[in-house]
Amino acid sequence: MKLYTGYFARHGNHPRAVSIARSQPMAFDIPEILELAPARTLLADYKSGRIGWDDYAIRYRVRLGLLVAGHVEELLQDGMVLICWESPHEHCHRHLLADWLRECGHEVEELP
């Protein structure tokens, strides 16, 4: 399965866009896969500075590990564009998700 990643500001209007964020901008009304979004508590801990990026990454990957890979595959479709808020050069859970999906054997590419 080939998947793509991107962010709302640039790819939110893509016809295959699916939000993997806890929320989305009001200008968008696209499908969501909340199972792939970071937990609210994880986001709060990171944004408040209670944890750093490394701890965030570990906790998010633990969350992904709790999802059975087969269940994730039920949620995804070939050609989907998994999007969230951050631009490509910022720390972002979609990059962690993309790495995890690659480890599960999927092809994942960030859209330009």
C-alpha cells in the first residue's frame, strides 16, 4: 500500500486527504482517523513542556504499538494523504507514523 503525508495548509484540499490530527481547521471538513492522532494527554504534556520530543516520540510509538497492524490496515486505503497541522520541518507525529508504517511494510512519501 502506498500512502502519503502532508499538512493542512498545503494539502488539506487534496481529494484523498484524511486528518490524523486531534482537530482540524474550521475551513476543512475531511474524514478523520482519530486512532492515529496523538492522545490529548500526550499533546498537552508536550505543548506544556512537561515532556520533550524524545519522550513524546516514545509515548506515541507505544500508542501505535498497541494498534494491531491489521487493524491499522483496515483504516487505511491505498493513496490516502494523512495530514495534520505541522509543516514538514517541524517535529510531528505524522513523521513518526510514517516511519512506523514503513516498518510495517508500507510505502509512505511526504508530498512536496
